[in-house]
Amino acid sequence: MAPTKYDKKPEPGDLIEIFRGTYQHWAIYVGDGYVIHLAPPSEHAQAGAYSMMSVLCDKAKVKKEELYEVAGNDEYRINNLLDDKYEPRPIQNILRDAHSLLGAELSYSVFTGNCEHFVTELRYGKPHSRQVRQAVEVGVAVGFATVVGFGLLAAIFGSKDKEKQTK
């Protein structure tokens, strides 16, 4: 599904996926045009490649900002990605917990505690990051292909070396 600005209005508790080019930033809609999100210092609209510096951050701040400010010119959509797997928590609990964290500086890790983990834990009670899982799967596949490729090269060139030795 191509990212587009959504036609329907988000409801409180909806997850908002913001497309930043090479990654997605996530926020949770809390009503009246506002979202709450976990933002490392480098995370903001139009940060471009600089926003990738978040991989070096170990702390991030919980912020409440207007959705249009967080998204900037980037495409975004409502994406309650785990509704088919987990029952969303009651909206009043999601909103209470999200607001109780405002201003908090939390540990941040791209792999175990990023903005997607933050919002999925609020909505479902379980931290989850699809983009980290996909990146790991791609890394494993690339690693496997590299090993296989080197193995084939070794077999090809190794057999030629053996032929030279027997002649």
C-alpha cells in the first residue's frame, strides 16, 4: 500500500505511521489534531538524512505535538498494524498512559526501544517494531547470500587451484 494522506480522520488511540524516506516515524493520535511520540533529538520533520542519527541516541523525549508539525511534508497514514494480532487496550488507558509519560526522557534504542515500540506498547500493551524485524530479516538474508556467494567462489576457485596442483 502506497503511503498517502488518509481520507478518514484519525481517532484517539490510532497509530500514525509517518514516512521519512528510509524509515518510518511513529506516533499515537490523542485527539484534537495532536499526537504523542517518542522523539530522539534528531527526530523532526524535514530532518532528512540527519534524522538517521537517532541510531546513535540512547535517550529520547516523549512529546505532544500537532500531527501536521510532526509530519511536516512527509506522507503519513493511520496504521493500527497489530489489530489483527492483539486486542487494543481501552482508549482511556491508552490516553492516560500516553499523557502520563509526557516530558519523560526514556531510554532509546533503535532495536529494542524506538518510537514504534513506544506506540505499540501504548496501544497493545506489547512493544513491537515491524521495521526492526524486517531490517533483521533483510540482514540475515543478505548475510546468508554473502556466505553462499563466498562459498561458491571458494568452490570454483578452489577446484581450479587443485587442478593446477595435480598437473
